[in-house]
Amino acid sequence: MVVLVAMLRRSYRFKGLFLYQWFTIPVVFVLDTVWISAVLGVPVSQVLAGDALVAPILSFVLTGIWVTYVYRSVRVRNTFTRVGASGQVASAS
């Protein structure tokens, strides 16, 4: 939610927050798996049975593509600056 608000407000912090969000995907997945295993009393191998790894891995890879875009794009660099949208002057050239 914080990343979304930073993006909508065109905050210069968005790029860093988006990167941190990407790093937390595997961390949250591991913590969630361990927690489910402990609460239900089943082995981790049973929690990860079937296609349980497909969605988190796909999410991590696709988000990684977007993180690369956010850090390399000139459009993103021009949009998310320290100057707020109200402080920018439009030019016709």
C-alpha cells in the first residue's frame, strides 16, 4: 500500500520502495511457509507440494522485470523526481 501511494503521489521514494518490495517477496514467502507449517503441524515439504512454488517464483521474476524498467527508464526518471508535480513548470517546446 505504501508503494502504491508513493507511485500515485509521484514521490522520489517510489523507486527505492519498489525495490524493497521486490526483495521482500521471497522473504514473505519463506516466513509464510514456515508459519503455515508450524500452525498446521505439517512438514514444509507437504506445504510446498504440487505447484506451490510456481506463483511466488513467477511473481519474483515478473516484478524483477518491472524493477529493471523502473531503474532504467528515462520516463520513470523524469516522473519520480524530488520536485512535486505542482512545482514543475510546463513548457510547450
